[in-house]
Amino acid sequence: MTKPSAHRPAAPKRKIPRSFKELTPANHFAPSTFFRELVLKALLTRRSGQHKRPVFPRLAKGQVAITWIGHASFLIQFTDLNVLVDPNFANWLFLLKRIKRSGLRIKDLPPIDLVLLTHAHFDHFHKPTLRRLPHPKIGVMPWGVGDLALDLGFSRVIELEWWESFAHKDWKVTLTPGKHWGARTLRDHHRGYGGFVLEHQGRRLYHAGDSAYFEGFKQIGTHLAPEIALLPIGAYHPETFRNVHMGPDEALKAFQDLGAKCFVPMHYGTFRLSFEEMDEPPRWLRQLAREGGVSDRVRILDEGVPVVF
């Protein structure tokens, strides 16, 4: 099967929103519901978790260490490459309170060689965090996002189309399709979105970014064959949110479609972005993994603790 050519989805038709509901991706909730469920409940919840002083392992060539920072943020380390994906160390996103502290502090990061940014939403592309990073060298992101990164300290900014790759030295990263959207504000629907497959030292890791379930996971598995899949499992309730996010059930299906060996869940337990209970996604995932006989392939990470794969 030939590799898909690089392309982007058609831009959505722009229209003037007629209500607060139309400002949300699922056209679901009114201002009072938004404030009660996502703002007030978070304000009344005591922030949990502790920053850890990470003990980064000494790696052999071909080993990879993955540290979950929280939400969709990860530090990925090889012997000669340090990568951040969607770094976000914020305690607040406007009115949204961070419920669980980041697993480590920015000052405890190693020098960063590469930053992968899946899309321009504020919880994934967090400018204050990016400005504070220890001299990141290269930033890779989807089409239409690069202008947001030009004053953030990168020595080089790369934009990719779906299925397009960028290689440097002996690593390569490919932007993969997703089922989401990329606008940072109401009128910038030109911005792209997706996930990344990172290839280095014979390993292939996939970070899905934000995505609903879609048939494209099978295509990603066929053409890029990731070994480790970092998949979102939160922000799926009410049901209309599944237009742009996955629950644990659909994430497990995506994992099977990808044909990956290991599933690392993300995008839960940090910010209250939807109406399910904060601890429900990992609890449900563990149950589904047991029922499906794949518990040994699901690795639920603790924030701030490097794990060698």
C-alpha cells in the first residue's frame, strides 16, 4: 500500500455564532452550565499532586524514557535527544484551574532539542510555558501554526502537512491526521492539527494530540507502525464531546487499530474540560483493559516519574 500524500482537511465554513453554544465544539452547553461544571467545580476542588524532582535514568541506545508531565504534556528522552510534546505547566488557563500540579517543574527539565506541538488550542500550545523552556532548538507543528511560535525562542520552526515528515540528524517526525480542529480564536480556521510519530534509534512513538475516534488510526498503524501509543482518554462527556475527543473505550479501539505494543493514556485528570468525574477515565480504562485481556499492555504513568520502555 502506498503512503498517503501530504494533505490537509477542507477548512470549515465560517459563520457568525448565534449563541454561546455555537462557540463550543459540540454546540452543547450554555454559559451557566459552563460556569457551574467547568469553572465553579474546579474552584471548589483543592489542587492535588506534588512536583517531583525527577531522577532521569541513564539510557542505553535504543531505550526511551517517557515522563508524563500532566494533561497531554510529555518529556521523551533518548540517549542523545530530549523531546517535549505539548508542554503546559500552567496553574490556570484563563478561568480554568489546574486540578493536579505538573509532575515536575520547568527548572528541572533537561536541555530540550525538539518541541512537538499538535495544535494551537491553549491547553496544548501554551505560550507562557514555551517562553520559559530551556532554549528549545526546533519546534515542529502543523500548517498555519508557525506564526504563533516565532517569538518564543525557537531557533527553527517547522510546519508540516498531514503525512509530511521532517528529519534532522538521525531522527524523523511525521504529522498524522486526527479528528479535531485547530482554531485558536473564532476566526483562524486556517490552522492545522494532528498527531506525531517520532522515529529514533529504531523506536517509533505516537502522540495523538487531541482526536475523536476515526478510521484514520488504522491508516496510521499501517503506514507508520508505532510501537508506543500516547492516546487521550478524557473530555468525552456529554456524548456530543465525542465529536472531538475519545473516551477510554474508543481509545482502546484506536490502540488496537494502530497495532501498537503499548498504550500510555493522557489528557485526563489535570484540567476540568468536560463533565465526567476527574478520576473516571483511568478507572474505566483499567476495567476495559482487564475485560479485554490487555492490562499488561496499558501503562498508566504517574506524573513526574520517568519510565523506561
